[in-house]
Amino acid sequence: MEAEKLNELLRQMTLEEKVDQLLQLAADFYSEKAEAKTGPMADLAISDTTVNQAGTTLGVSGAKEAIRVQTNYMKKNRLGIPTLLMADIIHGFRTIFPIPLALGSSWSLAAAERMASVSAKEAAVSGLHVTFSPMVDLVRDPRWGRVMESTGEDAFLNARFAEAFVKGYQGTDLANDFFRVAACVKHFAAYGAAIAGRDYNTVNMSERQLRDQYLPGYKAALEAGAKLVMTSFNTVDGIPATGNEWLSKQVLRNEFGFDGVVISDWGAVKEMIPHGVAANEKEAAQLAMNATVDIEMMTTCYSHYLAELIAEGKIKEAQLDEAVLRILTLKNELGLFEHPFRGANEELEAQHVLSKEHRQAAREVAQQSIVLLKNEQEVLPLKPELTIGIVGPAASSQDILGAWSWQGRQAEATSLTVGARHYSKQLHIAKEPCDYFQPSEVALEEATHIARSVDVVILALGEAEWMSGEAASRSDIRLPEGQLQLFDAIRSVAKKLVVTLYNGRPLDLEAIQAADAIVEAWFPGTEGGQALADILWGAVNPSARLSMSFPTTVGQVPIYYNVENTGRPYESNPDEKYVSKYLDTSNYARYPFGYGLSYGTVRYQKLQLSSTELSAGQSLRASIDVVNESTYERTETVQLYLRDVVAMVARPIKELKGFKQIQLQAHETKTVSFEVTEALLRYVHPNQQWGSDPGEFELWIGPNSATGVNTTFQLV
């Protein structure tokens, strides 16, 4: 539909119809079961007319249902405007991929794009038009439950993944490619910095920090073409993001140039009342509208009070028109006026959803996301002649999808024990499952008996799905006490002990450091158990590198690699008392950002710069040789870090500014080069503008944020 026709459609709409376009209701309101919607309708105090005219719908599932809902909706809509079907498709629709934090640890943008593309196809043929993804919140506190939805602690890496997710979801021709869905970047802004890692909590930071570290991910997603933005639950500078005019109007609309749809998170408009910035729903509606929030999700402040606010002159009808036009434009960009059912197709749904091809993709992406944290005396990979015991609460568990696997089914997930059977005929698997919190005496006795009788024990530990995700913040990020007791019992009798972990956050692993090997599998998705077995038995050489630091102890949190130096840095004199340090633990992460092991070793050598001086408009090339010293083929993630030694404000001691994944054959050497430009050296100055400072810069290239070969150059 041409733009003029959209404007004509807008002119035909009544005030009530326009207001209702701004309302999003959950799927229950369109259920065939009357009782499913009568209660919610009464709770929201809305009529059938409002339901029939609400502009967007949340959580419809399946092609048949999507077609039914759309058919009935358009019959009742006076102007034949289709509804827009949205849902949380975070890391897979029915075929579940690793959680985003695991995808971040793959450092593979191709893997992220592949996940998003498969997810989009399954969602689209099932009738959906929009996914509430990617979440690009930068997170430095693993206590926060929603860290599992993030790609980690680094602004540069998050931005690259944001671009990859959007590209995978939307493709290049959203209007005509019905295997794609529109992406909604969230949560705008800085939700990952919730104080104390507690969900829905306050965020407090300087504007300069917000712009320098937290906004780049959202901006990258928008520059990649994301069609929607979701507001966050938190405050920004004391004002809830959903009613923050500076944030949404000045930064998002004016500075970033975003003219697409802004949607509130669930209930966030009305939540401005308990935040204490609105006395009632009417004031909340006024704040949200002035902040250019176009869609109110699952509260009815707009529905009840927007017309009244317009009549009183507190809101201009032109503001409403702009919001409605943005929603109509999005529907048009998705091709819904010509194809209201868009990709919904029961035959294609049966063909593509959870297909063999998609399960294989999930397996391969999971392989790329599993991090080898420890491997003493090369206990891994496991040799086929060894007898192997598999015990622990996660041994045969199919609870490996993660908290945001909306359509995923645990019964369809491949467990570790099922995966292991493809590699070993000498398996001893516990029959009595261990509880995640306290193994029974029978389970403990069986597990220790198996441990005594085998060459290697695989002890499968971790979190249950509900222990991370939204509303799942934890103050203690150690493994549950019962699992630590199980670990001690097995460690005391096992010849060799390999610990595998399913979890949704970095953990405090101090209590299990006596293990010979530790493998971080995260929540790896539908094919996760098979992928983990592929890693353990060496069919795949682990290549993942952490996108978020693991603390030595929870008392260090928040801990992240790119900290600013202090006036009394510990490194200057470790034996001095009056330096920045703890009395009772290390300053450093147990496993730092960028860290991960592979089978075999590599050496970084011969770092060279094409010039020791760099000027604006020019570039210099930094090159290094990466040597595979083993007989294993491997994927190596070569990481570039920079430091501005003297700047206008205190800068991080090290910042990721580039990375490349290379394939190395046995004993192969490759030269890897990075182009360094003046633009890479910019940061947000005290005047809130991006710029660089002349002077000395340090440069490292290496395998992680704590190790590398370094040199210096000058920006002139």
C-alpha cells in the first residue's frame, strides 16, 4: 500500500479506532472459549468493541489459530485493518537454540544469524509477524536473571550480535519474504544495569556512561534495520523509560533517527504509578504518549484516557495520529494489507517446524556455544576405550531449553545420556535421578558406586530452567548446596572427574575447582545433550569463548574486564595495603571475558604494526601470527584490545575493538590482521559527544581479555 493510501486510511478512522490501534492484548482475548477472555476483559475494564479494534495481539500460537484470529478480527474491523501478531521468540520458536548468553560465547555472528533465520521461518509459517528480540542489554551482574537473554558484558561484541540477530530475523525483503519476521530491539534502555542484579530494579548511571557503554547495542540494531523498539521497566536518571521523554524522543527519535514503532513492555505504562511519577492511569498515559510510546502492552491507560487528554488539550491529536501511522506503516511493511495471513500455512508449518534440518542447525550452533573452562592433564576429549559414568541432576535431564523457550518442549530435547550413547558402549548411567537441591540417599549411594567403578565420571550439574530468566534473580550464584555435597562425594572416589554445567548465568564455581575438567554448556537447546556429547568425546573441538566473566566469588560482582583504572591500582604494588583490592579474595575473575579452551594449544607471536603513528582519515594494520601447536584442527577467536593511556576522562584498562575467527589445521600458522582507524579510538567525552584524544594507545592481540601480545602506537 502506498504512503498516501495509509494517510487516507488514517483520515477515515474515528478517534476511538485510532486510540484502540495503540492497544496490545494477549491471545486469550481472541480465544474461542468465552471464559478465557471474560475475566481478563473485566480486569482491564474494556468492551468487545475495544477488543475487536485493538491494533496488535500478543502470543497467538500456530498457523491454524493465527488464521482464525486474523479472519475473525478483520470481519469485525470496520476498515479491514489487520491485527499484528507478536511473541517472544528469543532463541528459537519450536526448535530451541542455545540461550543468547551462550550464542554470545560462540563469538560467531554467522551462528547468531542462523539461529534468528531458523527462528523467523518457524515463527512466520506459524503465523507470527514480530519477535521481541534481540535483547541487547549490556549486563555486568550475573545475579540478574535476565542475563541469559543478553550476549554479555561488552558493548562492542553486543553491537555486532545485535546486527546479526536483526539480519537473521528480517532478511533483506521483509515485505515479500514470508519466512521472516520483524525484529523488536529491547529493552530501551540500560535494563541490564539494574541495581544489585534485581529484576525490575532502578538503574543509576551517568549520561556519559549510558551513551558510551549501554546505548551502542540498541543503535547498532536500529542501524541494521530493526523495525520496533521496546521500552524497559527501569528508570533512567530517575524517570521510568516508558515515560522518559528525553530518552525516547530526544535520543531515540531525534538523535538515532528512529521513526518506527515503540512498544511498552508488559504493563510498563501503568507501572509508572508505583514508580511514583504518575498519580493515576491518566497521568501515565500522558507521560507515555509524550515519550512517543506507540503501543501499550496489556494495560489500558491509553484506551481509558487518551481521548479525554486530547479533549483537554493535554495531548495533541497529531501525536496520536503519528503513533497510529507508525503502526499502520509497520503493518504495511510486513505486507499485511495485501496478505493478512502472511506466512501462516499449516502445510509449511508441518514441514519446517522442528524439522531435521533445523534440529541439525540447533546442534551445530550449540557445539559452537559450549565453553571448555578447565581441562587438566587433557582428560578431555574422552577416549572410546574408557569406561564412563554419568551421574548428577542434569545427567538425563531434558530441562535444557532455558526460561524463554516459549514453544519449546522438553520432551523433544536430547539429553546428555542419549547423546553419550552415540560415542561409548561402556557407559554406566545412574538410574536414580539426583535432585537439583538435595540428592536422596539412594541416589547418592548409586552415584558414588558408579564413580568408584569407572575410569572417568561425568558429573552433570547446574540450574533448573526456572532458576534463571525473568523474575529469577539470585543473590547466591553458587551451585545449590546439595550439588556441592554430591560433588564432594564423587570427587573423593573418582579417578577422573569431568563436570558439565547447564545454566543461564555465570556462576561462582570456586567449590568445584577440584574437578579435572569443567564444561560450560549453558542452556543449549533442543539438541544440547547431543552437542555436549560431541564436545566431550572430541567429535567437535570446543571453540566458544566467554562473553561474560565468571567471578571467583559472588562478592566481586559486578565484575567485568573493561574496568577503569583507579588512582591506586593494585597492579602497581600488590603487596601494598592501601591499593584497590580485597582482603579476602582476588581482584580478578575466575574465568575472564574472552576466555575458553580448545583441545590442543596455540601460540601468538610476531605482533607487527604497519606504522607506530595513526592520523585521522588513515589506518594502521596490526598483524600477528597464530600457531597451532597441536594435532587438532581448531577454530580460534583472535581478539583485538585497545587502551587510551591518557584521555579526557578515565578510560577502561582494555576494550575489545575487533575479533576474527580463523580455522587452523594441525600445526598450521596463519597471520591475522586488523585495521585500526581513528574511529575505533573514539569515546563519549564530557560534552556527551564522540571523539578521540591524541596520544599513546596500547594494543593487544590475543586469545582472551587477560592474555595477549602487546605494543603501542601514537594517535597524532
